[in-house]
Amino acid sequence: MDIRKMRYFITVAEELNFSRAAERLRMAQPPLSQEIRKLEEELGVQLFHRTKRKVELTNAGRIFLDGVRQILFQVDKTIRETQLANEGKIGQLTVGFVDSTEIVIEILKNFRERFPKIQLVLHEMTTEQQLTALHEKQIQIGFFRTKQNNGILCSEVCCEETLKLALPENHPLASLPEVPLQLLVDESFILFPRHLGPDFYDFITSYFSEQGIRLNVVQEAIQMQTIVNLVAIGMGISVVPSSVETYKQNGVIFKNFKETPPKINLYVGWSQDEKSTVVNQFLTIVREVYASKTNHLLTNEL
């Protein structure tokens, strides 16, 4: 049984008249009558009572009509969803991120507004966890702080940040407008474990070592939010990306360094062999948001 015969049957069942049904289907009546007879023979049941005056559905015909309508509805739905998936308008996208920075939130918000039928599956992960997950196809997009263009993974800058010093609000240095690095020689620092983000970790320690300072790390935590919470209760101080300042944690003050630190980038990354239209749609929004932020900063500088 093919879909064409099902559609013929539904039309005849709705019209209960072979002439009108043939007209709707834009075909001659004899071929239509022949197709319905073939369908009945294939099923081994009579679907219509036919007389010279009228056509009626049999009990079997009514049951078949309900079932065929459901089948064709599902077929049409599947065809449409397949087309939408090919256009990148429905489906699923799995995204990893190091922390919920303002720009990541804005990108996700814009994507949800533009593609509401695509399910976003989000995972907060360290940089190293994301790189492994991208290699193993566990996520499709990652946001991390290390450049990846190695023939397997691709990456682009999506946000440029600087480093900030996170201090408890009652810390003696909290009153300074800017904090010189030399005043931090004897301080206790809270950082993330190096093996979870070696590039970013080395970026921070190199900035201090260039000034002859070796960080005294007394506590480690994986997530930035946890690090900020530990600073709030006085466990130590920390160095964080400037985007972390948006957390606005009570008991914590963020300060600029007197010695201007180098810029640190947030990258969006994906697998080089990724062919998903949804991924391409997402990257388009990432680029739009990045361009908008960059233009806004340039305008403010002027």
C-alpha cells in the first residue's frame, strides 16, 4: 500500500462521490475507481458500499479512514520536520561553557529567540572537559579560554576581556583605586586547578611572574562562581576574567591592576568536521553578538 492510494481513499471518503473526488484530485473518475478497487483487494475488505444513487463507508472503511488519517498526518509532520531540520530551524544543540559570562548568556538568549524550536542542552564544563567532549562528539559547541585550530577543532574569538582582582570587601587593599602587583606578594590566592585549564592558568601566573611575583595558591575550586564565593568568606583573593564582575557577589569587590594586564580571549569552538546546519546558525549569532559588542566598544572609545 502506498501513500498515493491512501490519499485517494481519504478524498473519496470525504466526498462520498467518485466524480467530485476525481475532480478534487484532478484526475478522471475511472482510474480513481480502479485505484480504490485495488486498495480493497490489497486489504481484503470492502471499504465502500456503492449503489447508483450513493456511496457510503463500510464499518471497516470508517476504521481504515481514522487510521489512514493518523498515518498521513504523521508522514506530513515528519516531512515538514525533516525540512525544518535541514534548514536549521528545529533540532537539538549541545553547548558547553566555562562559566556563564554575560556574552554567553546574550548569545543563548538571541539564539532561543530566533530559533525557539531548537532545544538547547547546556553543560557547565572546564576548558579541558569541553575539548575532550568536542573530540568525542558529546557536545557540538564549546566556550573556553584557549585557542583551538589544530585540524580537528576550530575556534574563533567571541569576547575580549581583561583580568580583575577579586577581594573581600573588608580587605585592606579594597580602598585603593588600582592595586599594584607588588602589594600582593604575601597574599593567599584561590585559583582553579591547572590541569583543568592550563592555558588560562599559565596566562595568569605569567602575568605575575613578569613582575617577579609567584602566586601563593592556598585553595583551588573548579567554577568561577565558587571561587568568588570563597573570596567573599575571606578564604583568600583571586584573579578572574572581567566578565565575572557581573556576578555581583555580596562581600566581594573587583579591582583593576595598576600594571595593565594583557587581554584574555573567550573562544567559541567546534569540531572541524561538524556539518550541522544548527551549528552554523549558532555560529552566525555568535559572530553577530561579537561584532555588535566590538562596535559598541569602539564607539565608546571615540
